Amino acid sequence: MASPGRAVVELSGLSRFYGEESDADIVRALDHVSLTIREGEFVAIMGPSGSGKSTMMNVVGCLDRPTAGSCRIMGRETRNMLPDELAALRRETFGFIFQRYNLIASVNAQANVEIPAIYAGIDKDIRDQRSEDLLGQLGMGDRKRHYPSQLSGGQQQRVAIARALMNDPPVILADEPTGALDSRTGDDVMELLHNLHGEGRTIIIITHNEDVALQAERVIHLHDGKIFKETIQSEAKLRDTGAKIKRDHGMNIATAIGEAVTMAIQSLRVNLFRTALTLLGIVIGVASVVAMLAIGDGARQSILGRITSMGTNLITVRPGMDIPGQRGGQDVTSLTLEDSDAIAKLSNVEAVVPQRSGRYTIRYGNQDYQTQVQGVGPDFPKARDWTVEKGSFFGAQDMRGYASVAVLGKTVLEAVFSEGENPIGKYVLIKNVPFEVIGVMKEQGGSAMGSDQDDVVMIPVTTGNMRLFGQNYISSLTVKVSNLAQINDTEQDIKDLLLERHGLEDFSTRNMASLVEMVTDTTNTLKLFLGAVAIISLLVGGIGVMNIMLVSVTERTREIGIRMATGARRRDILLQFNIESAVVCAIGGIIGVLLGWSVGWLIKGLGGMPIAFTAGPALMAFGSAFLTGIIFGYMPARKAARLDPVVALAWE
């Protein structure tokens, strides 16, 4: 008979202690063990509980590190290897069969079998075909879609064996493979191991069962962490191990992300209620961002729309200084019609409209209606870009002659006159003074500063002062400039002129461009405030994600150990759990955006509040949710990635 091949496992003076060496209570799980296992051998490591069998399996299988001595696997010293180097060595060398099967409950049999191939970077089509073939060979072809909870103990062990064979490893490391099975099923498993040995694989069994150990070619007896006896049952044979399937050196980053997304979705489906709770905080946060910023944008656009509807090339002059405590407006007698005439002569001034107003009841026939009566100048339509729809506006001659003429807004027309009735030439009473209706203004639409712009009657300001208001001064001047670029210079010219005429600054000016800028700044501040409130909600949701992911890591510690045992690197575990939280937040982000839009439309429909939806806030909210998943998922993912494989596998 030919001798066995090269050394697969070489232990020299290997020790594994738990605790400090100087400590009297130190546990010497392995104490100066030396052992060589060669390619093609069938070896059983036997001993009672506490003899060090499981510790030896963990050290040999690169799940644990020795405290002292040397451990060489396939000629490579493992003691000082980095965690990812150990993972690669496990992935390429060992197929693990555990006593407790260690199947992942959240995926079906075929997916469990494929786990080592995923971390080896094997193409999906190849691994799908190979997993089906292996399950078929082990009599589990019709159970490939079953979950572990739907399988018997023997069936679960067959799935575990198929998983161990997935990467076509040269060494099968079996820890009490029959310990949890009845005798008949145990015999079937041992027959499978003999068949695998017959195909050329090195088989290492950890067992306390003498009947199982006697089926090996060589038995290593452990007691108190030391080898006290070695029995040769039969001479090992050199066997052809056959062709190996094509393996890569682990997944590239793109493949890893794709696989992590798939595994994340599978894991999230297992506990839908917890996933829903995780999503809730993110959904509320994103919906708040989208809805609140839409409300803020809508308010800004509405206010700016009201202002710009009056024109941005306007300067407003009011009586009284614009300082706190200074009384101004209707009752301050510092502006006159002569001021209006003087301003009209300045350069860059296109039109000047003196104005005074009051609220009065207008009567036509037996119909009374209370409205705003504005005394204005004849340049009002030009200054406000507001045209006459029917009839005409009064002119300079009407101003000079104190004519009792009126122009109606559309709202007043509809309130006072019958539908279809022509008001031109008809007389209405205002404060018992008859006014002839000479025109109707075109409907302006919308509202200015919260009031209906069409709910107005306009008369010559001279007539109003004499017959209605009882005053000779005016409450405001509206100045339209020709060149908007020079509006600030024109405003200064007006100030200089009035200061010269009055001898003191008993007036205030404001141009609409600066008002627009002020309103924009104010609404942007409001928008930032609303956004900050919403982002706080998003952060709270992120903290919730982190807490739930930490719970998930704790609950799935054994799963993490299984993945590490089958070849997952720290990067793979970190990526999986980080992407899992990112997937949760991305799904929550999408739902949150849709909910935010829905809430916005509901508010607009029921409350009439102006809402403005733009892509920016939605993209920002979704991006923030996604980043929240990555940022708040990192700590749980890092905790998972840094778990010790042997500790994770032993987790209850």
C-alpha cells in the first residue's frame, strides 16, 4: 500500500490555555500536543467530555488560535495569521460538519448549502447547479426549498454535509457528526463519510463514541488536554482526490454588495414585525422631511407670488419713520399729493400712484356690500400691471375735476350686480355719495398679503379725500421705476427729495426687491427650521435602527459564527450587517417619501395650504435615510465582524 500524501495538519507542542498562565485556576484545554495528519487519512480524535477534543477541532479548523506552540495547516503557520487570512484558509481547506448541524434558520436548505460558495466567489449559476447536485446525491433533492425547521435531524445533517462539500474541500472536519442522531441515521451519516473518504478526502472526526472511532483508520486518544494513546486501525491509502471546482479568492466588492443585499432581504423577511418597527422611525423621519419642506417651499412660493404679483420694480413710500415706537400709516399727515407730483419728475420714475383707502358699504339698488374703497391716481393700472377688462380707468382730468367715478374689482361686481348685467354707466352709492361706474378691472386672481385683490372699488384719490375720507393727505405712494437695476439709486433720490421738501425724515421707503429678498431669507430660515425638526426625527429613527440591529447581532451570533466557519471574512460580515441596515433605511426612505407626498397632498386638499413638491427634498431625505442606515448600522456591523468565530458558534 502507498503511504499517505503531504501533511495536512501539523501540531507541534501546541497548547491552548484559558486564563492567565500564572493563574492557579487556569484551564489547560490542550497541553503540549504534537500530531501530524496527512492527506487521505481517516482520523478519529476521541476522548471523554473535557478532554480537549472540541478545542483541538477549533484550533485545527482555524476557528481558534493556540496559546503556544505551532499549528500548520497545509504547510502554513496559523498562529499569527490575520482573521481574514484564517477565513481564507478555512474556506479553501475545510468542510465543517457540526453536531448541532448549525444551519441558518432564515434560509432554505439550498441556500444553506451555497453559503461557503458565496464567500469563495463562485459564480451563482455554478453554485446553484452544484448545490442541487449535492442535495440530490444525498437524497435531499426534493427538500431543497425546505427550511431547517421543516427537516428532521438526519435531514438537517445531510444538508450540513452538502454544505461541507460545497467548495470541494480536501479536508472534512466533523464534530460529533452522529451525536444528535438515532443509531440508524448515525450509520447513514458514517456511510456518507466513508464514501467521501473513498473519494480521496481527509476525514477528521471528533467523537466520544468508541463505535464511531473504531471506524477510522487511526484513533487519537485525548485526556486532560494531552494525547495519551494512538491506535492504528488500518493503513491509510493514497487516493486520487479528483478535479477541484473552480474557486476564486473570495468575492470582489461588487459581488459582495450584491450578495449582501440578497442576504439582507432574506434576513429581514424572517422577522417582518421587527423589520416593520425598524422601518417606522425612518419612515416617519423621511415623511417629515418631505412634508415639512414641501410646506415650507409652498409657503415661500405663495408669499413671493403675492408680492411679485404687485410688481418687483416698485418703491413704496409711507408717512412716518420706519422705527420701533414710531407711529405711521393712515393717521400720519406727512405725505401730500404735491409730494407725488414732485417724485414723478425724477429720472427713472415711470409712474407714481398716491393712495388712501377706507372700508365702506357700497349700495346698488337694494344690494349692500362692504368692501375696500381705494383712492388712487390715474397711473394705477400702469404701476400695478393691472388692466381694465370692461370700460376704462379714470384719467388726470378726472383727478383734477374731483370726478365721482368708480372702477370695480371683479369680486365687487359679482357681489353687487346681477349675473350678466352691464355695470358701465350705472351709479352706486358710497357713503351716500353717488359714483358712476366707468370700468371693471380684469380678475387678478390669487390674493395679495392674505386679502382678495379683486374685492376693491377704485376712485380718484382727490375725490376720495374730499367726499369720503375727509383728509387732504395720503397714506402711501407707489412708485414704479423704469430700470430695475437702478431701483436702489432711485429710492435714494426719493429720500433726498422728500427730506429737502419736509425738512425732516418723517417718511419711510421700501422697494419690493428688498422685500422679496427679506421674505426669501425669512422663509428660508423657516424652511431650515422645519428641516431641522424633520432631520431630528430621522436621527431618532437612526438610533432606533442601531438599537434593533444590535439586538439582531446578539440574536444572530451563532449565524455569524456559522458564516465565519464557512469562510466569511470580517469584511463580508461587516458588509452584510451594514447593508442590512442600509436596506432597511432605503426601504423606509422610499415609503417615507411616498408617505410625505401623500400627507402633503392631503393637507393641500383638505386645508387648502400651499404645498410645493420638488425633487430636491425627496432626494435629500432618501439620501439621508440611506446614509443613516450606513452610519448607524456601522457599530452593530463592526461588533458582528469582530466576533470570535469559536465564541460565536458556542453562543446560546
